Amino acid sequence: MAIFSKKDTLKDEAEIVSKEAISCIISKEMHITGEISFKGKARLDGTVDGDITGEYLVLSETGRVNGNMQLGALICHGHVQGDIEARLVTAHSTASIKGKLTSANLTVEPGASLEGEIHSAAGPDKTTAAQGKPSAATVANRQAGKNEETSKQK
């Protein structure tokens, strides 16, 4: 049962947060330069040139972020150029993400564009992934690739 508890916890958290009311909307006519920090749920329809820190962000199809993001959850329909660190990330079919993505739970719809590195967060304590150290799964995958190359050379 322990295997499913983490998945169920993330699923429950995603459902709870998705039902939460949006407390802030940045319209598509707005262009913000600088850092943004928020609590609760926000929707971004405009453009932000700078870093974003917050709990739950919905980036619409017209939304653009040129900067790094540290979030609890990201629902992405728009364009991101920068690094993302979030517990939950959903990249919808219209999403375009360029940069390093670190997440404990990643969902990608067909048609979404992801360019860069993808790292699995090390569970609730994301310090290893956040510090740029590969997760155990990444190390295992790299080792498997080396073993495969070695066997091909023999």
C-alpha cells in the first residue's frame, strides 16, 4: 500500500488545489518586468519577464514567462522560457516549455513542446533535485545506458 499512498496524496492535492478559486488574474494586455511572488491561485494571461514564486499558477494560452519559476503547482497552456521547479506540473497540448523542469509529478498532453532537461524531484524534500544533483532514477537510467553501451562494445 505504501507505493500508492504518494500517488494518491499528489492526486488529492491536485484535485483540492484545482477547485480553489483564482485570487489574481494578470490580463493578456499586461506586460510585467520584475519578480512576482504570490500565495493562493493565480492566472497569467499576459507576459512576465522575471522570476515567479508562488503556490498554484495557471498559465493560459496567451501567457508567457521569460524567467524561472518555483511553484507548488503549474498548469501550463502557454509559453515558458526558464527553469521550473514545482511539485505538480501539467503541460497541456498548447504548452511550450524551454528550460530545466524539476517536478515530483509531471503530466504531458500530446502536442505539448518540452525542450531541455527533465528531473524527477526526490519526493517531498526536493533539495537534491533543486541543487542540481541527479535523482536516484536519473543515476539508474544513466548507469543502465552505460551498461548497454559496454555490452554493445563487447
